[in-house]
Amino acid sequence: MTTSRALTFADLKTGMYARVTGVEENCLESRRLQEMGFTVGTEFHVVKVAPLGDPIEIDLRGYRICLRKRECACIELEAIV
């Protein structure tokens, strides 16, 4: 798979694949997100986006998790095409 442009959780759409490219260390949620598997290089699939765009359900490392966009503001992503 090849990569394309940088994006944020607000840009994610149902069916997309993305990879974590960075996590800000000074963010309050960064440690918790890293413990859940959001580490650099981790790839995930967007299963569903709620009708109003928040929360977002993703498939990450074999389990599904729903996150709000504000919780993930400290995660940098890139789309996988």
C-alpha cells in the first residue's frame, strides 16, 4: 500500500485506512491513546463515522474502539491508499 497526504481525525471517512505518523507528548490524552495502541506506524481502518461526524469507530490492532475527534487531536495521521 502507498501513502498519500497528511490528515487529522476530522478528515476520516468510513472505509478509509490510515497510519499513525506522530503523537504529541504534551497532550493530556496522548499517554492513554498510546497505551491503547496508537503508536507511530500503527495502521487502522475506519469502520464507521457517526451521522454528525463524532465519534468515529475504528478497527485497531484487532479490536474496535470509538473515539471523539477532540480526544485524538494530538495524533498525526496519513492516509493509506
